[in-house]
Amino acid sequence: GSVRFNKGFAIDGGCVRDYNGERIIGFARYLDNCTVLEAELWGILDWLNLILDRRFERILIQIDSIEAINIIMENSLRNSNATIVRRIHVKQ
């Protein structure tokens, strides 16, 4: 995800590539006002939705936010992002 604090909005997005690194499909979504962590979590959820909708197999999601990864792995529902994390876990 990407956040523009001075503009008051965030965007998540990415692309799916095949085993040769060729782009198959891309996406981007306007998120309104949120934190960097929330943008990362929404990006992961959007990836999972895209992958499940397209029925891709043997996937690898790369993300550069260790904080987002830790929250998902810990399954910590006590933080302010509990709803997003819960939705990510349902998709797995």
C-alpha cells in the first residue's frame, strides 16, 4: 500500500506475474484515509481476493511490511486492524 499523508488518501495495488515474471493482471484501489499498515493489510486482502477469484494455484505473495506479516502470523485481534486481519484469515 501507499499512503500520501499530505493528500489524505491511500492506494493499494500490485500485479500477478507468471513463473517467468511476465505480468498477468494488475490492480489498484483507492482506500481513502488510512495508515501505512492498514494500506498494507488491505493490499494483502485484495491480493487474496484476486487470487481466489481467478483460481490461481501455487502462489507466492511478496510484501515488504514485517509489521503486517507479524500481525497476520500472530493472529492478534486486539489491535485496531482486527477486522482486516480476521478477513485475511478467512481467505487463507
